[in-house]
Amino acid sequence: MRTRGTGRLGAAAGDDSSAGAPRDRYLGARRGMVERIARGGVRDERVLRALNTVPRHRLLPDALGHRAYEIAALPIGEGQTISAPDIVAAMTEALELTGSETVLEIGTGSAYQAAVLSHLAERVISVEVIPSLASRARRALDDLGVSNVIVHLGDGTRGRPNDGPFDAIVVTAGGPEVPQPLLDQLAPGGRLVGPFGPRGEQLLCRFRRLESGEIQREELGVCRFVDLVGDHGWVPA
Ligand code: SAH
């Protein structure tokens, strides 16, 4: 299953108003969120610009739109959450994107991370295991006019061997350890960022495939994510 949108996020992104009304009533709130994230240590201007462009309120259930620019994870249904924007920013920065990459994302969820990545990479392939979330994410990305993200339904811990190798991989759910198939699908020089470790508290890690083929591992900090399930993740509770 796959879908494509109709165009990259353009100047009208976030414009949910009719003629005469303000273009985006959340513009100020979104700027405030980005300023807090910058003060928190995210320096990459391209990442900050992408966060300033993506209308996070349009990727949340309607009743939560007014909370979209809080630095918080929020429920999106099916027991899942949209990741907090500061961790999305930190993970995106850690991927070191320059604009030419093909990125694999595991855990589409609300599609917020995917929409942010759409501004920073050539192409994003995102995998979601829960059917209702995958179809809602596709619709949301279409509504935003994002054209360079493909959403697949399936177990992302197996990766997408036929679409790889990938310049960057981001895992947005917490697994016991990094799925080996994902490391195998990392291109030379490629980075994989994700949370791994026990349920309840994981270490955000970056794996880099050196040109020699060797994998280098760095620890970026402690975090807390919903479960990564599947063949190379947790058995669903
Ligand atoms: N990137 C998302 C984060 C959503 S939370 C966002 O920006 O909103 C993590 C998501 O990972 C959930 O939607 C969950 O269903 C999904 N997930 C968990 N295990 C998965 C797997 N094996 N393959 C694909 N998606 C998975």
C-alpha cells in the first residue's frame, strides 16, 4: 500500500483559514515553540526552519489542536503518541541531513516527523504497523501537499530491503535493541537514530556506518518512547 501527495509543503502550509481571516492562527505559537527548542540546544537552522513550517496542529486529533505547540507528546489514538517536538528536533538534527538523502522512518504515527523530514531530505519512506494510523497519516500528508513521503503499512523492524540502502534511518518507537535488518540497510556513511533499551526508559543512540563498513555507536541521551513492536522489537503486550 502506498500513497503520494501532490506537492511539497508550499507557502500555504498551515493556512487553514478562509479569505480575509488570519493565514495561520498558530503562527505565533509555533514560533514560540521553535524558539524554546533552539534555546534547548538545537542549532541546525534547516531543522529549525522545517519545524517553523510544519503545521503540527493539523497532524493532531481536532480536540488537541490548541495544544499542538506545547513541548509535549500527545495522544493520537490506538495507544500511540505524536513525539514531543523537541525530541523530533533533536533526532532530526542527529540525522545530519543535507537535502539529498533517502530517509527511512519506522513509526509514521501522526506523520509529524515525516512532514519535518520532507523538508530536509529528497525522499522519505515511512513505515507504520497500525492500519488506521497509516491511512490517517497518508490523508494528513496529502492534505498538507507533501509529495516526497511514501507511507507503507507493515513491520518496520524488517526495514525495506528493496528500497534501501538508506542514507538515514530514524526509529521513532523504543525497541529492546537496534533491529539488525535496519543496520544492514544503512548505506556507507549513513546514520541511524533511535531509542533502544528497556521499556519505560531508553537511550537515544546514533549508529553510523563508516566507509569501512564498521558500525560506530554513540549515546545521545535518555528518553521515553512508546514500544517498537514486531519481529525485531517487543512482542505486543
Ligand atoms: N513519528 C511519529 C511517532 C509516533 S509514535 C510521529 O511523529 O508522530 C511511534 C509509532 O511507531 C506508533 O504509531 C506505532 O504504531 C509505530 N510502530 C511501533 N512498532 C512499529 C513497527 N514495527 N513498524 C512500524 N511502526 C511501528
